[in-house]
Amino acid sequence: MPKTTISVIKADVGSYPGHSRTHPKLLERAQKLLKEQEGKLLIDSFVTHCGDDLELIMTHSHGMDNKEVHKLAWDIFMDCTKIAKSMKLYGAGQDMLADAFSGNIRGLGPGVAEMEFEERGSDPVLVFMADKTGPGAWNFFLYKIFADPFNTSGLVIDPGMHEGFIFEVYDVQEKRKIQFRTPEETYSLLSCIGTCSRYVVKSVRRKDGMIAASTSTETMNLVAGRYVGKDDPVMIVRAQSGLPSVGEVLEPFCTPIIVAGWMRGSHNGPLMPVAVYEANCTRFDGPPRVICLGFQINNGELVGPADMFDDPAFDRVRSRCNELADFVRDQGPFEPHRLPPGEMEYTALPGIEKKFGKRWEEIPE
């Protein structure tokens, strides 16, 4: 049986006004170009946005890191960049860090999450897309979904999950990776992924090898060598039938966690789960947002989407996120609202510090 590949590729190619949302013309153009490839390179596709990020969801049978699929996404982003520039949209082409495609879109700016699998009798897939934060934002949720029995009761009562999962973790600074087996290495896993700015969960598999989750790990400042925008990650999670249920996957998002990003990529703030129509970042260019679209996969076709956070059950966490936003905003330019120096390295702050650097004097003993 042929395997199905899901590729979720995103980029900020321009927004209006400022960093708040993607213009409808860009969404329309991207969807048109993807539709032209359905029945050819692609099986199915869907286009949406989260804040100022253009999100391409594609299914095909060509496996991960396929040159043609990645080039299609690159060409769409470049085409939409031209439109954005013609409209004088803000940050037009912001995530396009190269002038030409070089065989793989990874490392060129856009974020990529992909997974390849044999379809089960019923295969629910949830696609998460975030704005104004980095890839480490998924660490908390993936731990809760796949390793915390207080969140996922299936870890205790479902024989298909009882043996646990394997977490693949990337060190984005040293460009190395490691695997942790849960539950036996849970504490080691937590000691690592709690440092969200450096260690990022790339994928999660069941111990028999079944792929369960895949994320984007592109870190823009490490790619560009300067601050050009926050990474705005994407994530794919499969559910049910020996994997956490759809409800267990969504449950951790009822907790309002604090993530790095928000204004200028330089502030901590709450990650707010919202419906797609609410994924427009306005308050202090935020707060950080996450949306989730749910699909059933049928021979590669995307049955859906369902807007999973368009539900009053998430109203309370949204309210708590607003309260947290009030709390941290009151701290203005002071830490911990503003990120510590190590995470501010690629912003404009070092340039400001150079202006008064020679004025420092040694303190006498």
C-alpha cells in the first residue's frame, strides 16, 4: 500500500497592517497555485494563515524532503512575495532568506513539518500552526500529550500506548540530535526540553516505529545570523487507534503557558489557542497565537478542515491568557517580560549597546 506524506510549509511573505495578518490576495494566489497541482504533484491541499504567516498544507505520495514539493512551496512563496511587494505589505519576503531554491527548502527561511505513514482504517490528523513564538513552544504540549498520564489516560489504559513513546530532540544551537524513551527516560527528557530556546522536540514515535508527531525546528536567527522575525512553528499530530485521542491531543492547550516571542520576537507572553478567524495578532503584535485544523486522511485526501479551537470550551484559557498578558505587559521593558540577553542576541539591542559601550568605567576595589 503506498504511503501518504503530509507536508506543512509556512512563511511570512508579507502582512497588513504591520505584522498582524496575511492579506486575502496572498491566500487566494497560494490556493490557486496549489490547486493546479492536485492530481499531478499533489493529492490534496489547503491554505490558511496564522497571524502574518502563510500556511500551506499538502498531501502527496513522494515522501519527505521531496525536491519538487519543496520547490512548489518555494515558488508559491516567491510569487506571493512579489504580490506583497507590489502592495507594499509589511515585511514582504521576510522569511525568504535566499535568492534561489537549492534543492530543499530547509535552511532557506520557511518552516517545514512533514510525516510519511501508511494510512490506518481511520486516520485523524491535527495540524497546529503558531505565530509570534519559536519551535520550542511545542515542547510542553508534546510532553503532556505523549508522556503525561494525567493528561493522556490512554498511556495507562490503552495497550497500544502502554509501552510509551520515543522523543527525538534537536539541539538547534549545536546542530545535533538525541532520542529519549518514555516513560523510562522521562526525567532526562524533561531536563533537556525544559530549555525551550535550545532543545526542540522534532518528532514523536510509538516504540514500534509508528510516527505520531512531527514539528518544524527552523530557527530564523540562527539561519540569518540576525533577528529577522520569530520562527512561527508548525506541528502535525496523528490521533486515535493506538495513539492519543483527539481530545487528549487538544487538552494540554487548556493550560496557558508562557512562550518566547511576541513583540519583535523579544518578549515572553501567553500562547493563546484561537479559532482561525481570531488568529490576527494586534495587541502588542500578539499575544502569541496557535490555531489547529483537524482532518481525516482518506487515500491522501484532506477530509475537512475542522477548526478545533473554535469551541467555547477554550474560552476560559483565552481569558486566562488575556490576564497573563496584562500582568507581563505591566512590566514593560523589564525581565522577565523582555527576554534575557542570551535570547536577545540577534535583535537590534547589541547595536544600541555599542553606542554607549565605551562609557563604562571599572568599579574600584
